[in-house]
Amino acid sequence: MEGAHPLKPKIIFSEKCLEYGSWHIESPRRVQIAYEILKTKGYEFVEPEPASEEDLLKVHDAGYIQLLKQGAIEDPDTPAYKNIYEYARLSAGGAILAAKINGFSLMRPPGHHAGRFGAALGAYTKGFCYVNNIAVAVKNLDKPTLILDIDGHHGNGTQEIFMGDPKVVFISLHRYPHYPGTGAYSEANCLNFPLPADCGEAVYLKTLEEALRKVDMQKIEVIAVSAGFDAHAGDLASLGLTEKTYRRIGEMIAALEKPTFFVLEGGYIGENIGKCIDEMLKPLSEG
């Protein structure tokens, strides 16, 4: 892409992810606006390929994948859109590519509420998620990984998939009580940090610092970030964060000095998403 900065993380994006669900809160517009903002910031964009069914089966039950193919997965939050299986494969493929090139997958649908059988850990809806994209990418890499979930909602699907996995440490900072009603306490390799609504930047960053101190980074080879932005002030799971907060989050991640990739989760105000992605990625650019 002309004008792209060679040292910035690449953005994985396909306009195909904008083809469905125009009426839904998890809409194409939220991603399209973010894409338009990032286009002005000097990023290089690359197109993903769909994940294979074999990739999906490393994470999800075969029976669930068949239901997804058939469009038999509908609930109020997660409609059975036409060709949703193909859109979900493409979004998972974006995560796989992000992991390979240390990029940011700006794709939809999101994924962190999807467990092995779809809705995870007793959630009453699937939370806009069909396939757990970041889980597919982490399984594909098969390296010791820290999954850092900064979405305002608990990543219950990711926790379900990786609970007890010796290669993965899962950290989630999230609003509680809130959907999906999980993540009140830590268990095994899943470290949960529930936070009150609109707790603000100072509390959030102090909690993130505490969370990262609990991880033996010498045993970690890769950092995978479930990058949701609905903790931004005024969004669906507000914790009172701002663009400046995401810059500080990026600085804390960069200080860990590990290969890092990002996968979009929630965030429903497209302008905020684009600005926050840019702020968070700046510290990971060299020079």
C-alpha cells in the first residue's frame, strides 16, 4: 500500500467481513469506520484466507461446526446469517494470519464468547460470536502463549477452551457483574480481574500491571491480545477508558518484548475503535 509505514504492525482486513448484518449492533459499520481511520495512519493492509475446517476442529466440537454450516445456531444476539460459516472461517483466518505476521486482525465476527460447543460456560446467548478466532490462531501456532483479553466482557469461551492447558496463560480484565456473568474469580491458568463499571484509567492500568506480574514471561513465547474496545467510556461495557488508556496498554505490552498479535473482539463505536487501535499499536512500532 502506497504511503504505508514499513515498521508498523500490518492490519489484516477483508471487505468481505462487511457483507452481512447491517442492522445488528455488531455491525459492519463499526469495522468500516475503524478501517477508514486506520487507512489515514500509514498502515499496510493484507487480505486473509479462510481458516480450514481442520483449524476450526482444533478448537470446536465437530457437531457444533456442522450446526454452524447448516445455519442452525441462531439466538437473538447471534443470528444465522446466510453464509455465516464462511464469514466465520474468514475471520478465524484473519487471526491465524495476524499470529504469523504479528499483526492486527480487523475482522468480524468476533469470537471470545464461543466455547467448544458455541455459547460457553452457561452464557444465555453466544454474544455475537460463532468461532473463537483467537483460540484457533493460538492452537495453530502451538507455542507457549499469554492470551490477554482486554474486551470489556469476560472471554468465557477462551477460558473454557484453554482451562488447564499447560501452554497457555489466560488473563481477562472485564466489567463485572455484566454479560456473560462469568469471570468473578481466577482458576488454574485462567487469571480473571473483574472490575466495576466506569472504574477509570488509573484503576484499570494498576490492575493490568498486577495481572502481568503474575505471569512468568520467561515461559511465554507469544502474546495474543483479544482486542475489544467496548471498555471505552460510553461503550457497551464501559470501564471509563480513553484513547490515552489504550496507548498505555500498548506500552505495557511492548515492554514485555515478545512477538505479539491482536484480534478484534467487541467495541461498537467505530470512531473509537480506529483511534484506540492506532494508539495501542504505536508503542509496538520500531523507531
